[in-house]
Amino acid sequence: MISTITLGLAIAAFAKSAAGHASIWHQSMWGFNVTAQTFSYDNRPVVPLQQMPFNQWWFHNHLAYPPHPDDFMEFPAGGSVNMQISCDKGYTDLYASAPGGDIRDPNSPLACPGQPTTAIHANNIEDVAGCAIGIAYKSDVNDVQPQDFAIFTVNYTCPWYLNTEFQIPADMPACPEGGCICGWFWIHNPDSGSEQMYMNGFQCKITGQTGNTPIGTPGLARRCGADPANGKPDASPNNCTVGPVQPFYWDQQEGNNVGMFEGIYSPPLYNGLYGFVDGAQPNLFQEPTVGGAPAAVPASSSAPAQSPSPSAQSVPVVASSSADTAAGSVAVSASVNVPQPATTSASAIAASAPKCKRRLPGEKKQKKRKSKARRSSIERHLKKRLAHESH
Ligand SMILES: *[C@@H]1O[C@H](CO)[C@@H](O)[C@H](O)[C@H]1NC(C)=O
Ligand SMILES: *[C@@H]1O[C@H](CO)[C@@H](O)[C@H](O)[C@H]1NC(C)=O
Ligand SMILES: *[C@@H]1O[C@H](CO)[C@@H](O)[C@H](O)[C@H]1NC(C)=O
């Protein structure tokens, strides 16, 4: 007989490991050796970023945990690289410094072997939504601003597999003497887990046949693919941003660069929905355009991104950026630069402004019901398993 307490503990442990989440694992990353105990809260690289102040999500708050100066991830221009993505360092080739040691599973190609796929916030392989790598052509991490990152490669099946291949665009320019700063970015589909984003920074270099033309000023990706869940059966390619784009900074207390136009359960994604192709991103060496016209590129900020001013914190990002755009203004006053939506039609944005509410009243309830249903299905599963084992 299993006591309720044992069952409760088992459920808690199971639920905890099931909430696996994921990150890249590489010596070049900030926070490589950060464990659940390093911070006063669990700030392992795999932990999702949600409703955080700027300093807490930017580089995962790992800037004080840098890689060794000479550890770089190398990206061969026109080639491809394999990156390991997992919910635990112990599943990767770098298990030696994992707190739990070697838990690799040679028989599984998955990012989190032996765990339910909800560990990577996907119900099945069709449900993964892609992840991306961005690059900033700066060597000092303290100089890097959110709008410096340009997404140069995407993998639609990420983070399903432990080994994820990324295609590197041909003619990527070489980095400055001290290398570049890169970031891994991921947002998952809304149907498997709560709304959040992921960011891990790492040192990188472009190697091989590098080009001479710099990447253009990164704009903002726009929702332009078919979106049946939101009543848009057809893609609207004219709404896509063509050219380099920034990562999505989303669902945080401050520093967001993408709004909630479609609601919190319609997250921005690194796939065709936001105009990304699967693999190397095209059109990087130009300024971004929307519908053939120059996109409004966010003004760059001279203030250090690490110290957002108090006024920046109180500015509701979505409202202020759409208001500014509607007024045709490009001024951004916050020191955490709030980039302008890359738009040719201010009125389109203005029209969508009333929809910029974070949470519709019904949504939260619906979500609660969903997660409750999931929890009880986990409980059922566990009870069955425990009952089975006790026989
Ligand atoms: C991480 O930990 C391993 C094992 O303790 C150590 O060899 C390595 O130097 C550490 N790396 C960093 C970046 O601190
Ligand atoms: C994405 O990664 C998977 C797993 O490594 C790989 O099979 C696939 O070819 C990659 N896709 C692209 C576009 O590189
Ligand atoms: C165009 O993109 C914006 C910004 O991502 C989005 O809010 C809007 O719904 C899109 N419009 C269409 C017709 O896809």
C-alpha cells in the first residue's frame, strides 16, 4: 500500500522533473556551471524566463558567470554546426561537470531522454516551434544591447533532439578580434506549458569563407504566416519583415520588443509564422523591409542595457511603442531600448492597439483548466505506475 504522502512526494518529484525546460550546453556559454543552488532562486540555464525585470532575463542573469576567455563556439560560414540542447547537462557530452553526473542515454536521440515530451513543452514532434541563434558583432558583452542581435539561423524541429543542426549563412562576416557574442533563443507553442521565453548567451566566432558585407540593422519579425488559430487561414507575406531581425524579447516585465497583439497565448515563434525559414536566414546583408518598403528600424540606445532607468520600468512597452508608431514618432526614451514595430502602416498598428491587453478575462481561466487537466493526467499516470510497481 502506498501512503498518500509518498504518492504526493512522488507526484511533486515527477512534476518537477517533467517541468524540464531546456538550454544549449557548451563551454562558451555564460552560466555553464550555474546550478540550482548558485542563486537564491533556481537560475540554471534551462530555467524559463517569464515576467522578469530586465537584469534577470538578459543573458539569463548569468553575466557574472562568464565562460573561460578562450572558449568560443565556432560557426563556419556556409556550413553547419551541431549544438546540444537538453534539460540537463548530464544528458550531453559535457556531463562531466553536471551536478548529477552522466545520465546520457545512447539509445535516445531526444533532448530529454526518458522524460515526457512536455519537458520540452511539446506534445509531439509536430508541436515543436523552433529555436534560433542570434549574433552581435561586439566582443565586450557589456556593450551588447538587445537590438544588436541578428537572428542568422533557425531550426524548426528544435528542441526535439539533443543534437540540433544549425545551418550557417554563406558570407557571414568575420567577428572583431575578440570574437562575437551570440545568443540562443527559444519560445514554445502555447499548448504545452506556461508562456515564457529562453535566452542563453555564449561567445562565438564566424570561421571559414567569411564575407565582407555587414549584417543590416536588425528589425523586428512580424506575424505573417497562416494563423488558423487566430482566424487567419492564409499567410500574408506582405506583412513579413524581409532582412535581418532581432530575437523576440517577450513576456517580461520590461524590455519586450514584441507586443501581445494576438494575446499571451499566441506567442511569437521562430518559424514560418514570423517569416523565418528553416535553416540559414536569407537577406541578412540589407536593411529590413516590410511589403517592399523600408521597415522602421528601432533607434539604437546609448545607455547601457544593464541599468534600465526607473522610468523605463514603468513604461508599458506595448502601449508606448504602438502609440509612438501611431504618432509617426521614432523617439524611444527608455534606456532599455523599446524598438518600434517594423511597420509601413501606422494605422494598422493603431487599429490593433485596443487588442494589446495582456490577458483577456476568459483566457486565464481556460489556461488554468488546461494545466489542471494536465496535472491530473500526470497524477493518474503516476498512480497507475505506483500501483503497478507495488504489485
Ligand atoms: C565548470 O566546471 C568544471 C568542473 O568543475 C571546470 O573544469 C570548468 O573550468 C568550469 N567552467 C567554468 C566556465 O567555470
Ligand atoms: C534541425 O536539427 C535536426 C536535428 O539535428 C536536423 O535533422 C535537421 O536537419 C535540422 N534542420 C535544419 C534546417 O538544419
Ligand atoms: C502583421 O504583423 C503584425 C505584427 O506582428 C501582426 O500584429 C498582425 O496581425 C499581422 N497582420 C497580418 C494580416 O498578418
